[in-house]
Amino acid sequence: MRPAVMLVCILGFIVPAQLVSTTPLPKRIVIAASTLFDGKGHVLRDTRIVIDGTKIVAIDPKAAPVDYDLRGLTVLPGWIDSHVHLAWSFGKDGKNGSGGWTPEEAAYQTASNAWVTLMAGFTTVQSLGSPADVALRGAIARGDLPGPRVLTAVEPLMGQGEKTGTPDEIRAFVRKQKQAGADLIKIFANYSVNRPNLMLSQEQLDAACDEAKKQGLRTLVHAYKDAVRSATMAGCTEIEHGVLATDDDLKLMAAKGVYLDPQAGLVWENYLRNKEKFVGTPGYPASLEGFASMQELILVYHDFMKRALKIPGLKIVFGTDALAGSHGRNAEEFVDRVRDVGVDPMAAMVSANSVAAEALRLSDQIGSIAPGLEADIIALDGDPLKDITAVRRVVFVMKGGVVYKYAVR
Ligand SMILES: [Zn+2]
């Protein structure tokens, strides 16, 4: 396909933006940057990135000629969101969970969620728990659809007490996901801050995480309170949410190298912003008044993340739980983390770059800007170290050497 030109409105100006498709890849691209974050916490000044095919081949201040002049912007590795739900959209009547779309319409919705996520600067996502992710992952990997690189859990293991199954049945479920193409296993050990009763016994959790390990898969456990310790003891590799875990639980996670993926706000802000769409749907308050308590819950999440930040050696990744209403707004979670929780802005960036890549076991491919890695590169209009809202102004997106957004004035 030949490059197409589209108009993008940025900061009130209409500017041409190039939308370049996947084939053929230009032989060599040079990007000039005045401020470059390497994804590991270092800042490089006045340098150039050389890309050949899908990969970065050199960082060379003298490389020429320059194809993309990104000086004056902040250039950094494409972000990684460790927790999204790309197949989750509002139903045809606008309500959450109501469906009503034909399979074709639903597929386009999912493709659109992938597109807006990529345009927001996220070049890799971990989509946690829908078989629909598998076809999407393939279409994006083949270059048929623009979107972030997708890792999927296929179907999650929902803790349902004894009904979940015997340890052997749970092991068979894990193997079934692997056969269906899972990159990781998602497990619900319990459900929420208000319903923290354990839905999987220690024996069941042990079986799930041990079998995944045998299959070479990571395990992401949706866990609150006591479930955090159980999952850590079971050898699972990452905790989603984690709220109400004690400091001792968090210290145990740090000692065992278990990653934590907490949330500072976007997921709740999205429920409040779209409460008419969520109200009365399964798992959400029956009346609009019921959403008021979410404001208090946001503070509980903030306090939890503040505590987690103080645990030495605890590795915190960036995950938004993006779902219907918040696809493409993933970067708001950075703003929440820095503004409301006091996360250091560079630590926030690194949590979505090298730390996330390490959690995904993909450090040799993504998460930093260095020779040999995939050319996943974005640019922000502004400096997130001085003003975190710069994360809302993604003006350049390259994934695997292909430029998907170039809206630089
Ligand atoms: Zn989720």
C-alpha cells in the first residue's frame, strides 16, 4: 500500500499527517531528537536514532540524512499497557455489556479500540481475557490492521470456589488456553475491594500458577487483600490491582520478584464519566447515586499505591484496565499516578517502558531505545518531567519501524 495523507487537528492547527502502511519498509530511517528518554530512566540530548527495517540499529548523533526531525519534542519508547480489554466496547444501545452488535460490527469496534490505543502512543498491550484477542493479535502482527502489538490471555480462569474445579481440572484449563494461543494466563482469585472473599483455594491457585509455569507462561492474578499473599505464595508472576494487601504482603512480592500492576484513577474516572452507560449493568451500581462511593474508592486505591511505592524493590508496572469508554485514553493513568499519587514522572514513564517489557519477558525486543530492539518510538509535544499532561499530546508514533502518526507542526 502506498503512503496516504490525512489531516490531523493538533492544538487548533490543521496539519498534514502521514499515515504510512506496512509494506514496503523503507530501508533506513534517521530520527533527530533533542530530548530522548531511553526507557530505563536516562535522558540523552541531541542525538539521532537509526532504524533499519523493523529495528533500531544505532544511536548516532552524526547519522544523516534526517528523515524525521523530532527536535523540540520528547522522544521515548512506545508505551506498554500491561492491562487492557480491547474487545470490551459499549453495546449497540450504548449500555455496557449489552452487546447487540453483529459479529462483524463487534470486530470493527475491537479494531477501532486497537487503533485509538496505538494513536495514543501505546505500541504494545496485554489484553486480559477475551478469545477475540487472538484474531486481532494475528491481524495486527501480519500488518493487516494498525494497532499495538497484542499479548492475550484468551479465556481467564474465573475463581468460583469448588466449582472452579479440581487442581487437575485447573491444570487442564491452563493447557487449553496455551493451545488456544495464550501468551499468559489471567486468573481471578477474588473480585473486588468490597468482595474480597477468596474464590480459589491455595491448592487451586498453586495448580494454576504451577501449570502455567510448566507451560512457560506467566500468570496475572486479579487479587485483593489476602489473595495477594496466596497468589505470591503460589508462584504467580504478577498481581493486578492488589488493593488491601498489607505491607508484609507487598514485601513478600518484592522478595519473590512478583510484579504489581495497581491503578491510580483512569478506570474509576471512566465509570464516573460514563455512569449512565454502566448503571444497572452486571457488576455495577443499580442507581446513579450508587456511583458516589467510587470517589471514596479512588482514595483507597491512591493510598494503596502510595504504600506500594515505599516498598523497597517492589516492581510496579503500568496497567490501566482500559475497557469500554477508556480505550485511547490510557495515558490519563500517568497523569493520575503523578498528580494524585506522587509517582516520580520518570518512574511513571519507565513503568510503561523497560519495567513493563521485563514483566512481559520481552526486554530483548521492546521497552527501550537501543540498538537491536524493535523500533517502537513515540514523541510528545512537551516534557512529561515538567508537565505530566504532555502524555496527552502524542504527535509521533512508530511501531516496528513503521510510522503510524506524524502530526508534528
Ligand atoms: Zn481488567
